[in-house]
Amino acid sequence: MTETRPTTAPAATDTVDEDTDLLVREGDIAGDYIERLLDILDFDGDIDMDVEGDRAVVAVIGEELDALIGPRGTTLDALQELTRLAVVQQTGVRSRLMLDVGGYRAKRRQELVAIAKNAVEQARSLGEPVKLSPMNPFERKVVHDAISAIENVRSESEGEEPERRVVVHLQSA
């Protein structure tokens, strides 16, 4: 006789713990990768790892790190992708890891929120959609998030990379 036992799904807290464990592991892998890179490049910097929401965040803190940021963060974006690849290679799971160097992303986030608010005011005063300059995915997300918090406007992205941009539209009240 075969005995059947009821199967139970893992508790929600188990899933949250597993997700957090994976994100912590991603941060550790990324931190080790970046630390080795800093050694090779002979740059001084401290590594700070954290989990924010549903992503691992690794920050390099130090002086004279501009070469790791590059013009408009292009080198930082490339370094982030390489770091994500290093994480995927070891975990087998796609990573949404965020890398910051010298506080660049935090400063840029503030600038982008101001740009979004300015674009909303411009759209309201002109009474027509406003197209922003091309942005990378991180920048567009920050702008979309800032605009979504403002009433009677919406945003969408248009165009193809690397010319993809945010357009701010007025909504009917």
C-alpha cells in the first residue's frame, strides 16, 4: 500500500530567506571580483555590500576613483555588467546587482529626480510632451520612478539603445 502525504509549499519566509541568501552571496561574489580588480589596477577603495529591496548593492568607497566611473558613468556601467557576469558565472542565476563607485549613482539619482521634475513643469507650461536626452536603463528607471510619483503625468521610453529616452506626457485630469 502506498502512503500519500500532503505536500506543503515552502513558507513565504523560507522563500524570502533564500532570496536574501542569494543576494548576499551575489554581493560577496561581486565584492571579491571588484576587490581583485582594484588590486590589479592599483586603486585604493573600500568595498561596502548591502541588500536593497530585491537586489544586491556593492559600493566602492574611496578617493580618485573617477577612472572607474568614466564620462557620464559609461565605465561604471561596463564594470557593473562585467561584475554581473562574474556573479552569473558562479551562481547560474541572472543578477540585478547594482554597482556604485565613489557615490556616483547616488549623486546622479538626485540629478535625475531634478531633471524629471523640471521636465514635468516644462510639459505643464508648454502643454505638450517633453522628450529628455538619451539615458541608460538605470537613469531611465530613476526618471520613470520620479515621474510616477507626480499626479497627472506619465512617462514612457522611446527609441532604440543607445538613443533610448524618456518622454513625459500630461494626463487628462
